[in-house]
Amino acid sequence: MTDQPATLTQEGDVSIITLDDGKANVFSANMSSTINRLLDDVPNDKGSLLITGRPGLFSAGFDLKTIQGGDPKAAIEMTTAGFKLLSRIYSFPRPVVAASSGHAIALGAFVLCCADYRIGAAGNFIVQANETRNGMSIPTPILEISKSRILKNHWYRAILNAEAYSIADSIDAGYIDEVVEPEELMTKSLEVAQDLATLSHPHYKLTKDLDQKEVLERINSSIDTMSKAS
């Protein structure tokens, strides 16, 4: 894993965060803290945000080595940081586009659920919330975010049954909005992000705040409880 697992670049009014830890793009404590620092440099009152991974892999979720490493405090701190980051992306005051460059597993799938628009690269990739298949329960922040995006007729299959969806089938489930060829992923994602960057400030934020108010209250209350436990 590199010391800088995510980077920030700019393309006109679009801020681009690229995840690349050289491995599975896991949401380690380092990854979450790095993205949080990068988000501090993304404008809150103009433009849009685009999040992507490296070719073939968006993210494989939390760092399982930390979760299974025998240090409960480190595991709680890492997962709490990840949930706080999800809440921040979900409620980001400017439009968020996710360019899923490959597999999106566990927390990677939930990052897709946090975005306003999600574009997937075609290929032999899956999107899966695999927690219940890995002996883990799904906490409130993830449940709330998933219920806001996963379509009702797929929610049991996707979340409780931990079904793995192909990129193409992910559209029907609500993980992805459209699929393009891998070589077109960034071009299309930037096109969408540039269009969304024109949405009016502060009206976009005010509308998003009204829509998310009750969900965010439940998410952040749950995260506060987790933080006290650590």
C-alpha cells in the first residue's frame, strides 16, 4: 500500500478523487483520512466531485486484515472513520459522480450508493454488499444509505442475501445508473460531472439537505454511538 492511496486532480469545475492504493483500494484508516483531507480542498459552493478507482477495481471495501487482526479498537476506529466518510460523501454539498472502474465490493458498493450519478465500466466485474456472507452484520449507516438507493424489490437480495450483481444487472438493483465501455468511462463520467457542476448554488444543497435530513440524523446518531464505544 502506498502512503498516498488517493489523489485529487482538477478538470475544469470537476474535482476528481482517484483511489489507488496499489492493491484492493481498501478503506483502511489511511485511505479514509486521505480522502477526508482531499475533500477539504474540494469547493463546497461550486463545481462537482467525481470519484473513481483504478482500472479493474473501484474498491474492495474495508481492510479485512484490520478487522480480523485481533485489535478490536483499531477495527472500530477504522470502520467508524469509514462510516463518517460515507456520510460526508452522501451529504456532500455539491453533486457527486462515481465512476466505477471495476469491482465494487462491500464499502465500495456503498460509496456508489452515496453518489448522485453512478457510471460503471463494462466487463467481468461485480457489485456486491458481501457483509452477511462474511460473518458481519450491517450497521445502521450502511442500512440507511442502501435503503435510499437500492430499489425496494432488490433490497433483500442485494443487502440481506449479499447477492453479487454483474455490472449490467447493477442498474436494475440501483447500484449503477449506466454502463459504458472501459475506454469511455472517464469521458462519460466527466461529461456528466461537468453538466451537474452547473446546478445552482445554494439551491442544490438546500434541496439535498431537505431530502436527506431524517436519514442523516439516523446515520450520524449511529456513528456517534460507535465513536463513543471506541
